Amino acid sequence: MVRGKIEIKKIENRTSRQITFSKRRNGLFKKAHELSVLCDAQVAAIVFSQSGRLYEFSSSEMEKTIERYGKFSPDYFVSGRPQEELYLLELKKEMDIMVKKIDLLEVHQRKLMGQGLGSCSLAQLQGLDTQIEKSLRIIRSRKAELYADQLLKLKEKERELLDQRRRLREEEIRETLVRPMLPVTLHTGKDETGSACRMSKHSSEVETDLFIGFPVTRL
């Protein structure tokens, strides 16, 4: 019975895919081995599974095969070394340069702080003096700017307070002017007949005469 052709596409079933990978990988390595033996060829095969596991086959040492491959593939290898390795070497060189620069900056900073000046010459000390004076001018200028900004803010705050005080004073004066006058009620007394009785300073008199003896009845 003739086996039908298998459509080449990704196997969706995970179990079937793993079984097929194992079988095909073993078949590939078997064919590579046969090719190296039958044809006296130097063969190497590298396979990474979907999970990232490495499988390899080489008819001789893998490193020698890769090195030999690099001689015929200048895009991947430069001077017999992979580009990734050369890139790492360049990064290491740059890192060493940055470390040296940082060390020099730290030494210079200590000198600016007055430390480690024993090895400085007169010219170096003069240079440090000039740099410090320049830094002080910049710091003082910035300090003056901050003081000016604070003074301006305080003046604005004072002006706001004065305006608020003036508005409050105007409101107090306005309330005083429009405050209503309390009504004054005049009370008048009335006699039994309903006629108004007016008080007079002569309506009643108080006797202040002093009598000695028995009281006399006055008519």
C-alpha cells in the first residue's frame, strides 16, 4: 500500500507535534551521519525544540565545524569571531573607558572639596581656585534670583492682603450707611374719659415748708 503525501504545515495537536519532532529529529541526524560516512563530509546539525532545548549532531568537533563555517560566512563572522562576541568586546572596552572617566571625576571632585591636594602642583591649585570662584559666582547669581522671586511673591501677597482689607472696610461702611433706624414710639397717658393727659412741670407741687408744732389743717 502506498502512503499518501503529508501536507507540510504546523501540527496543531501538541502531543502529535512532539512525537513528530522526535521522529523527524532522529531521522535528520541519521541522514546527516549517513552523509558524513558515505561522502566523507564534515556535517553538523543544530536543532532547538519549541521549548528551547538544544539538540545537535556533528561528524567532528562542533567548534571546529563552526569555525570553519565562519571562514566562508563573513556576514556572521569577522576575523574568525562571531559578531555577537565582537559586540560584547566593544561593550567591555566602552565600559572600561567609562569606569576610568568616573574615577577621574571622583578624584577631581575630592580635590574641589579640599581633599587629596598633596599631589597637586601650583598650576593645578590655581586652576581649582579659578573653577571654584566661577562656581561660586554662578551659585550666588542663582541665589540672588531666588531671593528676588521670593521678594516679588511677598509683595504680591501684601498687595492682595491690602486689597482684601480695603474691600472689607468698604463693606463695613456700606452696611453702616444702609442700616435702618429703629422707630421711636411715644406713649401718651389717658384718663377715664378717654382724654389725653399731659404732664406738666407745674401739675404737681411738692411742699417743702417746715412747720413747728401741731399740724394745722389747711383749707
